[in-house]
Amino acid sequence: MLVYLDNSATTSTAPDVVAAMLPYFSEQMGNAQSVHSFGQRAKAALEKARRQVATLIGAAPTEIVFVSGGTEADNLAIRGIAEASGQRRGHIITTEIEHPAVLATARALEEQGVAVTYLPVSRGGLVDVAQVGRAIREDTVLVSIMHANNETGTIQPIEEIGKLLGEAHAAGHTRIYIHTDAVQSVGKLPVNIHSLGVDMLSMSAHKIHGPKGIGALYVRKGVRLGKILFGGHHERDRRPGTENIPAIVGFGTACELAGASLEARMSRIADLRDYLERELNDRIPGVRANGDPLARLPNISNLSFEGVDGESLLIALDLKGVAVSTGSACSSGSLEPSHVLTALGLSREQVRGSLRFSFSQYTTREEIDYVVQVIVEIVDRLREMAPDDDAAGVRNASAQS
Ligand code: PLP
């Protein structure tokens, strides 16, 4: 049996999405900027997709900027605000648990003279809203805090942070923009830019059964963004380059599918996730769930297996046809311990022993039964092989639980 439980890394492209994209590789190959009818048909497809993406998050189509993915959306939001607010000055507030697309952008800006505050998080991975308030300085121009974390699924109180910034503005502070990386939450939760109260929001198609290499930045009307790429006047002068029409059409279709019966789909996925966690907890001592137990996405379960090396578990699972990811694999392919789990206060051993299981609408109960069965066998075997003091630790833990 092959079981793919790494849907937070990427998802399969839905058959309806592929079907919608296909004509735009061949007979509908026009450049959306061309005046002839091929160009006009491409332009119509581009604008339809823009409406589909906007609808999913409650935005106006003119507020959607198509970019190459979540990484570029994050770069455009953060660097765009830094550029617009006067280069090499200002202050940005973010967190220690952001995706590298945000963290590395913030670090690059720091090198250019922008000040950055990286807020810590609680044991459950939550940002303290009051702490955001205390971090605000006179020169703060942007708060960038992710909506849901890609490793733990923990959902941040973005609405409350937005309100706090509104209050700061009402009290005389110059406008502080708020950006949220919603790459993991869009299509998994109802995401609405009005209720979230954000000025910018990053999305990526390949996390919601769309194609890879396409995403969008929602930019509230009136937000002034500096340029990070130079070229033609595409995307209302915000992102130059010939539009990737097949990918954009796929993204639009994926958004429409993601919005349809979202809550029913997600409640089924949450049931499967809870079932996996219950079964593993009942059958294996020393398993703990990481992240906030309540404010969490329905499709991610991050578990630490005491006394087990996550990398060995991942490889053994792969040999059995099960794909998951570890808390130590990072985007560069190195084995640095996860900065997210480390920020939650987990010990090095706990981080090393953690795995992320991420589900999709295609995940079945039979697959979970198979995964539980192979994990029980593998953990047993790995613990047998572990040095005596590690194994003793687990035996003690099981006696306490
Ligand atoms: N932000 C988050 C939270 C992510 O999980 C990812 C992808 O893993 C990205 C940004 C980057 O998105 P993309 O792969 O589309 O560049």
C-alpha cells in the first residue's frame, strides 16, 4: 500500500484542475497582453481565475496579484513594504516560527538596516497578542505573522493582532500594515480577509491540489508596495513577467474546488487525524502531540515519539510505502533541528523524535489503519535497538501515562 501523508509539503494536482489547465498549453496558448483573439482568450482566463482566487478569501479581484508561489508572495509583501516605507529604515515585527520565506527575507532586510523583532511563542506555538503590542516602536511599519504553521498546524490569533494595530493607529501611530502567510490555512479553514483584518495575505496553489509554481499575494486596495522585480506593467504594475496562464487557470480552479463544501471536507479530515492520534496514543507509550491542542488546522498532526529517531522512523515508513516528514528536514536538505519545534521549547531529543503527518481529502481510514499498524511495529523495533538508557526512559514514561 502507498500512503501519502505529506500534504503540507505538497498535494497532488486534482484531475479537474489538470483538465482545466490542458487547453492553455496548446490551442489556447495566447499571451494575455496580446491584442488578437488568442491574447483576449488568455486574458479572459486570467481574469476568471483572479475572480476564483479572490472569492475564496473574500477579496476584490483587483486586490489579487499572481506570483510564482508562497515564497514570492512573502517576499513581495515584506520587501514591498520595506521599499515603500523608505529604504533601509523602519521596524518589522515577525515571529520565530515563520516559514523560511519570511525569516530569510527579514534577515536580508536586517542586513540592509531594517530592524526586526522575532517574537517567541508559547509551548503550544501561539504568539502572545500583548507581546505584539509591546514590540511596537515608533518606526514599526509591518507585522508579518503566519496564519497557520506548516509544521504544527497551530493557528495564530490574527484577528486580535489586526485589532491591536487598528487601536495603535487610532491612538496616533502611523499605519502599521499586517501581512499573514496563509499558505497552509487557505483551503483548510474558512479564510476571509475582512474578518482577519489583514492588509496582505500569501497563498500558494500546490498546497490545495493546484499546480506548483503559482500563488498569489492579496494586497488590500490602497496599500503602497515598492517593487521587487522590474519589467513590464503586468499585474497592475506589481509583478512583471508574462502571466503563466495554465498555472493561473489551475490555481483558480483549485480555489473554486477548495471553497466547495470546505467545512464537511475538513471535518472528515479532522476525524481521520484524531483517529490516528488516538490509535497511536493507545498503542504506543511515549507519544506526544506538538502544537496547540485547540487552535489547530484539521489536516496536520505533529507527534514526538520518545526514544525514537524521527529520521530512522521516516525511512522505515518509506520502505513500507508511507510518506511523512520529520521535524528536522529543512528546505535546504540539511538536518538542522526544526526551528519551529525548538521555539516551542522541545528538547533536542524530542525534536529529533518528531514526525509530521499531513492529510488531504484523498486520505482514507484504511490508509490510517495501515499507517498505525506499521508505526507500531517500527517503533517497537527501533526502541528494541535503542541504547538501554533511552529505552528505560520510555518505560518510565509509559508507567506514568
Ligand atoms: N509559507 C508556508 C507556511 C509554507 O508552508 C510554504 C511551503 O511549504 C511556503 C510559504 C512557500 O510556498 P511555495 O512552496 O509556494 O513557495
